[in-house]
Amino acid sequence: MRFELDGRVHAGRAVDLRGTDATTESVLEALELDADDPLGAVTADPPSLVRTLARAARSRGHGAPQDDRIAELRDRLADRDAVAGVDGPDPAGSAAATDLATARERAAEAAADVDMLRERVAAARGRLQAAREAGTDVDERAEEHAAAAQDLTDAETDRVAAEQALEAATERARERRVERRRTLRLRDELGNREREARRALARGAYREFSATLERVPGKARPGDGPTEFEGDRVTAHLAAVALADRGAPVVLAVDRFEGPAAAATRLGVPVVQL
């Protein structure tokens, strides 16, 4: 193990950083370790036993009955994210909603324009009729009426186009909502299958875990399964680390061993002690 932290290079199977300003986060970053790895750091507030045992079981090559379905769901979600162009937020859905709002506004404006122009045509027709009845020159009134009628025709054409655009935008938004619901259902199922897999992996590794508890300090009564474990959670976390087949270092932010060298020996992994 070799890493640089705060301008100093540290090397060896056991590194003691007690008494320094180093934090769990800074050491994990310096070691280029995944901060979400439940076995990467042991703190006073460990993750769930099921999660740590599942990761340990995976490291030992164990699988779960749900693995094929999990892989299938991940592939399907990856395909959907590739089509959408992003993993997480729904820009396509936001764009569809924006387009729909714009189309609604345009359709409303077009309808209002038609109503206004109908009133204008009716008024022009009335003035033209009055001029005819009065026997006065009707040319100007006729031109006014013709212009208003043409504007109305154009507005009605625009209204039809706006209504068609609104129908199309409504359908696109509906289709996007349907796709979004399908995606959410797939993500929900993926989460459920992953939780089931973790539970299965933890149960499968539990006998080995129970035996490994003897290698780490602390008192615990393992029982017959993860839900029956009684004892110190940090002890359970240390046993999961010791059970795992990993070459990556572990950051120890708890003081349970005589020193980092003893911790590295008993856990079977390189150790950085904080």
C-alpha cells in the first residue's frame, strides 16, 4: 500500500495516522477507494450487517438467485437511460411538459384571435350593410369587410394548426409519462431484487461469518442468521472485513486492536489506522 496525503507519502501494510488531521473521507480519497464500499472503512457507525456480509460474500465469488434478473433489469434501464440521454433526472419528460404548456398557450391565443376577428368581421359586415341601406359609397366598407374576413380565415387556419400541435404535444407528454412510469417500475423492481440478493448472500455467508467473529475483538452472539445477531455492530463489521477476500486497504476509524500492524494481521488486509 502506498499513497500520498497532505504532501506526505505513506507506505506499508499498516499505516498509523492517529494524532493527525486525516479523516476517513480524505484517506479513502487518497487511496482511490470507493466511498460507498461498505467494507472500505470501519467507523463507530457501521452500515447494516446484511450489506457488509453481502459485499464480503461477493468478494468471495458467491452469487445470488436474483443475479440474472438484476443484470437484465440493469441492461434495460441502461438502454432507457441511453435513449433519454441521462441517468437520473428526466429531461425528456421536462421537455415534453414544456412543449405541452407552450402548445396549450398557443392554442388558447389562436382561439382568442379567432373570437376577436369574428367580432371584427361581424362589425365590418354591419357597417357595410348600413352603408348599403343608406345608399352611400360602400367601397371602403367592402374593403374593410374583405380584409377582416381574410384575417379571420388566416386566424382559423392558425387555430387548426395550433390545435393539431396541441394534440401532438399532449400525446408526446402522455407517452413520456407512460415511459417514465415503466422506468420507475423497473427501478423499483431492481431495488427489490438487489435487496433480496443481499439478504440471500448474507444468509449464505453467515456460517463463515460466525466463525470469523472469533478473529476480531468484541463480544457477539451470532445466532442463526443476520437478523438474530446480538452484540457490538463494530465487531460484526470487523468480522465482515476479515471474511472478505480483498486486497484493497481498509481505513480503521475505531480503536479495537493493539495497533495498525495487529489489525492488518488479524483482518488479513492492509490497514490505515486513524
